[in-house]
Amino acid sequence: MAKAKRKRYSTAQKQKIIGFVEDHNAKNGRGGQAAASKKFKVSVLSIGNWLKGGGASKKKASVKKTKVAGSGSVTATLSRMTVIQEKIAALNAEFDALKKQL
């Protein structure tokens, strides 16, 4: 039985698909990988690897991360982390106030 040849995707194609995933997740919270898989006919595993910046080796992975990083994923992650940190600070202040009442 002959092996099927793997399809190669350009950096531009990967960025387009990753951008779609991030937009979908921003609007719907989740499900972007599955939606992109159906729309672009790409394996969910491939999309997951691109999002993680995965490759065969760490050296290749760091190169892929650099190429894919233009999709804004780092910025989106940092903004989410800032919002979470603000929520934690507010909850800590509320917790301190409740401890004082006790």
C-alpha cells in the first residue's frame, strides 16, 4: 500500500488559516480549529501544530513560531492575560475587604 504524499502549506496559507482560527475563537470562544479544518480542508492536527508553532525539532519550531507570530496571537494572549490579572486584583481586593468584615 503506497503512502499518500503530504501537502505542504506556505507560510501565507498557514497565517491565513491561523488568523481565521483566532477570529473565530474571539467571536465564539472556541471551535476555531474545527471550523478552519472544515473550511480549508486541513487536518485539525496540522492546525494545532501551527498554533503551537510545532515542528520536527525545537530549532525548526522556533523558526515557524517567528513566521506565524505575525498573526497577532502573542498580542491577543497578552491582552487576555492583562484582563485576567485585573480580575484577580479586583477579587483579591474584595477578598481582603470580606476578611476585614469577619
